[in-house]
Amino acid sequence: APSVTAESAMSSPLKPSREPTENDELDRLRARLCSLNVSSPEDLFKELRMIRAEYDAKAAGVEEELFTLEDKLPEIAERLKQKKNKLKKIKTDVLIQRAEYKQHVEKVHELVATHCPDVIDRLSLINEKHARMDQLKCKERAGELIDNCSLAIPINDAAGILYTLETAIKHVQEMKQMCPDDAAAYSNRLAEVASNIEAWANKRLKQVLESMVWPWSDAQDERAYKEQIGELKKITGGLYLALTLTEESSVAVDEGDCTSSASEGVPTAERLVEAVFDRVATRFRFHFYGTKKTADLAHPEYFLMQLIFWMRHSILVFSMVIQPVMEKNKVSSASAHNSFVRLCCELGKEKARSLLNSAEYKQDVTLFSTLIDELISFEEQRDDWELCPGEFSVLEVLCEDDVRKRWLTVEHLACSARVDDILSSETRWNHRFVESFQEVDPLLVCEAADSFVSLLLCLRLRAKPLPCAVTRKMFVDLQVVLIDDFRTRLVHVANDAESPWKTPFSQIMNAMWYLEKSIEEWGEAELVAAVEGERERAEIRGRLAESVKMYKHMWEDMAGDVVGSFRAKLRDFARNYASQNWRGVARMRAGDREISAAFCPFLLMVRTALTDTAEKMCKPAVLILFRRLLDVMAEILMDQVITLVHFNAEGADQMSFDVGTGLVSVVNSVLERTEGGMRVEHEKAIVKVLSCLRVLSLSVPNAMLLQEELHVSGDEEAEEKLMAMKIHLVDKDLALSLLNRRSDIILEDGRGPVRIGL
């Protein structure tokens, strides 16, 4: 019996403490390394150096001890040799004395056999009578203890029952050695008494718990019930012993007997827990089944909140009563705290399953959704109150096939409806923060995108506590479908936009950028991590990568629309600018030069486009769009103006002033406000435009000289000469082509005499 085992364990001498071994030291080092709390590599290496210094000090101490022992080894060896010789002498003396003892015993037997041969028989008879007397006393004591157990039941003496039952169990175990023939009969008697004790304990438990009005729904002071709790401890101790005896007696029943009790196979500790918990289950079924107001189908939160209250306020008494019994009887795998939470959750699952199977919940989606929300809230509250979070989840009832399919359908419909609300809201394109906080959001996310991400996170939180991997995978699939569907809807809205420069085109571009980065960042950490199995993870990872790719592709398409619109508008201004008479520009002093009137609309268009881009687009995308817009601007200047117009020196110089001073200054002023560190004169396309204008604006003598030198130079030599004149990205052919646009210099066959035009 467990009590005998516990008694023998208590009576056994304490073992000496074990010397620490190398494995113990490694375990301590491993635990210390795991407990390191560092935030940078420098802190980590600092801690490692400290640990190494400590172990170096220990190693030095051990080496010193080893050196000391090596010095003492000869002395120790000499002492051991002396001890060995002494032991050999003692062994010789013992062998001699043993031989003498055997001789004396043989002589005594010879004398007894000769002078009084009946003494041996008489001594044997006396020993038999003593043994018989001990057996009778043992049986009398066993019967007395068993009777005392029965006598203590009517007077509700819990302490007496526990003491006498423990003593009786121990005594019957001893009887199996002293009188094994009678031990079985007394074991059967003890089992019968144990059945009576079990019935009494169950009844008495209910009485004491009723007097305490337990389970409690609000906080109580356990010290006010000290007497009742003490009695409950003794009752549960006796009940555990009684259950153990009845379980042992049931094991002796023939295996072919089909009339075994319903509790067969249930561990004793579990039966004890269920006996104490029975009052909780009875009250739960009384309040939340039937036609009572607390059993209202429309309010599943009633029974779930009641379970939370019971777990918060009643679990301490339960643990105070049950846990000492488990520890005393070495039930190491059981925990009263966990058992109470598990049984409460079983009640919740039983009630939730009955609701889900009812006709009302099958027909009414609102009731079904309400129950799901309350079950999820129940798990969140358990987590908040640290009531075995992650274990015994009531959400198991939602992972059954028929319920799971219906739940996913409802979630899909609800999320689709929510997306409709998001995209039809009047504030859908407003900034997600109030105006005073817009500056802290470099992504300029609109309310529609922010609300959609919140919807995905909410859906993720709902699926996170689910204990079923299949259901979590289905929720991840739903989130991927919603991500793709939201992109499609944004594309339709963008296609219906009036202009790339008006609402909501820029807001949708920012949403595309934000969602692409968000999905890429938390997709692996949240969605992929929620799926079990490498094959399933690879599938989800591939689908997310495809979604990210599509969001990026759509942003690129929309950026192309912005650039295309800019190109179309700027081309008209460039044609007007190119139509001016650049061959007849009069000479003027450098201080009197101003930006051409024809260039102002072009300049205004560029500044407006860049300013709108800086204000409406998210900061990470602004520089990308700036470079593309500047490339388009440079392309139009080259294709529509510089390579089509004929200049004189003053005309080229005026255009160089328009672009190099006016355009560069205006664009740089916009770029400086973006704080991106970008300068327009450093952009490759603009450098080429400025270099071309520098070629065109050369004075007549310099232009003639350069043209002559380029004709007689090779490509590499020509490039070096142009570089020396700070003309970059312009090759020999382009330079000659530009010089041919000069109307004030003409070379006959490229070599003959020069005529200077007007």
C-alpha cells in the first residue's frame, strides 16, 4: 500500500549528500549561460570573460590542491601500507577465533546429545508457541484496528479514521510476513471497511463544503475556514487510502469479469480530485442546464465567466486540501492546481459542445459567433490570470470538422464585410493618425490600409490559441486569401481614379508599399510560424512570397502611371520651350541674365510634380519616384529640346542658365525638404544634360577648336579631352552632333575655312 511505502521511506536513514560531478558543473554553466540578459555583443563577451575568469581561478585552486596531494602521496602510501598489514593480522585472528568457536559448538552439541537429548525439542516447542502467540496478537491487533475504523465513521472522527486506517494498512502489510495464511482474510475485511469509509468521506466532503458555501465566486479569507480546511485535509487523506484499497481489491477480480465498476482504470489521485470537484460540477449543471435564466442560450458568457470566477477564487482551497495528500503519497505527476483548471475547462467544453449541437445554434449565426467570441475571450482571461495558459483549451470544441468549416465560413464572410466597410468609409483615404501626429509616420498610411492590417492581426490573434494545427492552417489560408482580395480591390479603385496626382491614387500607392513591407516582415514570423510541418510551411511561404511580389508589381505599375502622366504633361511644355528662337538670342551681361519666360511653365510643372510627390508619397518611395521623374525630365530635355533645336552661343548659354541655375535650384530646394541627401546635379541623367548644354554654350573659338580636335582624335582621346573640360557622359559622336546644332559656326567639309554666322 502507498502508506506503507511512505512509512518505510520516512523510517529509512537519510542518504549522504552526493558529491558534485563534472556533469553537475556543466549543467550549472549551461543554466548560467542561458540566464544571461545582454543586449549587445559587447555585453555578451564581457559576461563570457567574467565567467572564464571565475573558472580560471577555480582551475588554479584545483591545480594547487593537486600539487599538495602529490607532495603527500608518499606519506599516504606508507600509512595505507601499515593499515593493510594491520587488517591482515586482524583477519588472521578472526579466522582463528571462528575455528575455535566451531569446535566449542560441536562440543556443546555432543554434551547435550549425551546427557539431555530432549532439550532441543523442548526449545523448539517453546519457539513455536511464541510464534503462535505473536500471530494471535497480530490478528487481534488487526481486528481491533479495523473495528476502530468502523467505529470512527458514525461519529465523523476524520482524524481517528485517517490514523487508524493508516495503522491498519501498515499492520496488514506486516501480517503478510508473520501469518500469510490469515492476511488475505483481514485484507478483505479492510477493503470492506474502506468501501464504507469511501462512502462516508464522499458524504462528509459535501457536508463540509456546503458549510463553507464552496465553490466561491468572489474572494474569501481562507483563514476564516481554518477548521473546515483542516478537517477536509484529513477526510481527503482517508479517502485516498480508502480508494487505494478498493482499487487494489478490484485488481484481484478475475480479468474476464464484465461487471467491473465504472471507475476501473481511473488513477486513485484522479478519483480523489473528482470526488472533491463533484460539488463544483453539480452546481455548474444546476445553474447552466435546463430552463433557468442562467442557462440562457443567448448569453454563453454566463457559464464561462462563472468558471473564471471559480478558478480564481476557489482553486486555493482545492489545492490546500488535495496537494498535501498527493505529496504525502508520492503522486509526483499530479498537481491539484492543474487538475482543478482542467476539470473546469472540461465543464466548459461539455457545455459549449451541447450548445453547438443544439438546433438554435445551428440555425442562428449570431448565437454561433457570440459563443466563439466568448470562448476566445475565456482563453484570453485564463492567460491573463495564469490559469494554466495553453493547456486544457476549451477551443478544442471549435476544431471539430463540422464546427470548424462553419466557423471558417462565418469568419470569411465577416472579414469580407469588414473590408467592404473599410473601403466604403468616408475617412478611408485619410491619414491613420490625427494631423498632429502625421509627421511621425514616414509611411503616410491611410486608414483603409491600417484598418486592414488590424483586421489581419485580429484574425491572427483569434487563431493563435487554437490547439489544432489543421485549424490554424485554415486560418492562415484565409488570411492569405484576404491579402490577395484586398490587393485586387485596391487595384480596381486605383483604375477608377481620375488622375495619378489626385486622391486616392497616392494613398493606394502608399498602401501597396506598406502592405508589401508588412507582409514581408511579419508573414514569416506570424503566419508561417503558426503552421506545423515543413511541407505546409513551404506552401504558405511560397504563397506569401507571391503576394508580396504582386503588391510590389502593382506599386511599380502605379509608379509607371505617375511617371507616364508626368511625361505627357512635361512634353507639351518642352515643345513650347523648344519653339523659341534660340539662334537669335542677343548677347547680355552675366548679371542681367534671367530665366526665360518660356521655361517658367516647364519649371513650375517640375516643381509641382516633385512637391506633390514629396507630400503625398511615403518617404521610402519618394527618392525612388524622384529619380524616375528626374530621368524623365532629363530625357525630355534631351529628346525634345537639346537634340532638336539650333543654337547660337548666347541661346545655348541662356538654356544652360535656365537648366543649370533655375531648374537645379528649384529641384534642390524640394529635395532638401525631403531630407534624403539627394542632389539633382549628382544624378547621372541630369549630369548628361548639363554636360550637353556646356558643349553647346562654348564660345565660337572654343567650339571651333573642340570640333577640330574631335575630328582628328580617336574615341578614347576625345573622351579624355571632354573630361578635361568637365564634360561628362558625352561621347565623341554626341559632342560633334551637338556642335553641329550651333548655327553660328560652319566648317566646310569639317576641315576648310570657317564662316561665322549671325
